Amino acid sequence: MNRLIYISFAFIFLMLLANTTKAQIFLEDLSLYPDSYITKKIHDNPDINQYYPFIDGRGNYPNLNAQNNFPKKVALLSFYVWNDQIVVTKKTVEEFWKGSSWIDSIRGNKIASSLSSYSIEAVIKQFDSLGTKIIIPSDFTADQKRAYDSLQVRYSKTYRKNVPKNITYDLCSSSSFRFIKLPKNKLDADFANSLEDIARILNVDAVLLIENKITYDGTLGLGVINNISMNMYGFNPMGTNVPASGVKMKKGIQYNDFLLYASIEQEVDAVISQYNANKELTYENYIGYDRLLDLMIDNLYNSYQARTKILPNKL
């Protein structure tokens, strides 16, 4: 009898444990977890084991072994929220997130603006601790701001296939930033090269873009941040404006003036807002989001430093 009771209690405990692990965690609860737990969910992409720069600077991977130093001045060009299904549905931003409190007629994308304003000071301080100065659009001169506003970004393969031209995604961005969608292909050379001119105009060593993938579930009444991506692009360490007389291409490997330095992703899957049956906002909290970015920045720095130790391949 006692053995049967013990087995019953053990079964109940295991069921409760299983239900707990499936429960949705809140973003603010992550602040109770140690750094080691968070960093396990951060990884670089492309993986460092796939990294193969060429000695003369050709290809999509920069020869960071020739540069070593982490960029001293970086411009944060874009900070936005995204969901891949928005393209699939061919809906406007307002239609796609209808029912949430995320789109505001005055503030634009409220969640993107809230996340950026909540974390931007921490981002600046964290980069500063690494010896890097971060500038944001509010720091730009009038001429730099005009160049930023008129920036035309190219993609080797569009992320918005079959989406009508009248649908724009500018409302995905924080009000302080332009919407510049990260490419589907992390090593998109067209995308990277299109950022070169604005980097020169801003007089920075590299540029940074931050994407937050989010989901609004109207049935459950939950707003969730799924993952965060942070990409840094910079000048080819082997030089730019390489002469076109037969050296731009060799063995099908192109020379690019601007390249992806590092790409960091973090799995989050945490609740940031809740709504009742009448779709009224009952909870909203971004506590701990700045810490997630701080840990990503540390990982970005370490990833960059690891790449500086990789000797390039010869063509």
C-alpha cells in the first residue's frame, strides 16, 4: 500500500514538473536567473566553425586576423520588432498586430519604441565598457541625418516576395530609428555593401542592427518576445575600393568592401504583455530586457575576438 502511495505521489510530482517546464516564463522573471542560464541561449550565426576568410580579403567573411581591434565607433542604425508571418499574410503592420496595444497612432510602434528607450542607455554603457562609442540617430548632424533618411538598402533576395508595393513595414521600427530589415541570408553581400556609404558619412568603424521577433496571441491574450538578433557590419580589413582591373573576382569569389563582422542570436520566448478577455491590456513589463542585450553585446565582442584568431585561407 505504501509503495502504491509513493508511486502515485511520484507520478503527480513528475506531472507538475512537466507542466511547469511548459509554462510560459515572463521576461521580468528572467532577471532571477543567473547569467549562465541566459548565455546558454545565446549563439553566434554563422557558427564560428563555418568561418573561412580568405587572405586577400575576398569572400563574405572578413579577415579579422588582419584587424584585431574591436571597432572603436559604431552606429546603431536600426532597432525594430518583427514577425515572419507578417510577410506571409501580406497584411499591413496595423492589421497584423490588431488587438494588441503595440501600434499607436501617435507613438507608432509602441513596443519597439518602449524596448529601445528602456535599453538604449544600457547598450551605450555596455559598449563603452568595451572601449567602443555607440552613436544613434539623435547624435547625427543634419547632413548625416539626411543621408540616413535617404539610405537605400539592397538585398540579393528580397524578404518581401509577392508583397504589394503599397505595404510598408516602417511601423515595425522604433520611432527613433529607420526600419532596416536584416536579410534572410546572413551573408547577403548586397545588403552589407549597401551600408558602406552611410558608415563613411557617419565616420564610424561599423554599424549595428537589432531585430526583436515578437508574437501576439489574441486567443491566449499574450504578447511574447521570441528571440533577438544583433548584427554588426564593417569595412573590409584588407582595404576598400580595390581596383577593378581583374582583381575583383577570382575563382568566383567576389571582393566586398563591407562585410558582416558578427551576428548574435538569443532565444528568449518570454511574456512581455497580457490582455484580458476584452482584449484590454492588463500587464506590460520590460524589466530585464536591457540585461539580455548586455549579455548579447559581451557575446558579440567575444565572437569578434575569436574570429581575429582565425588564420585566413589562401586562394
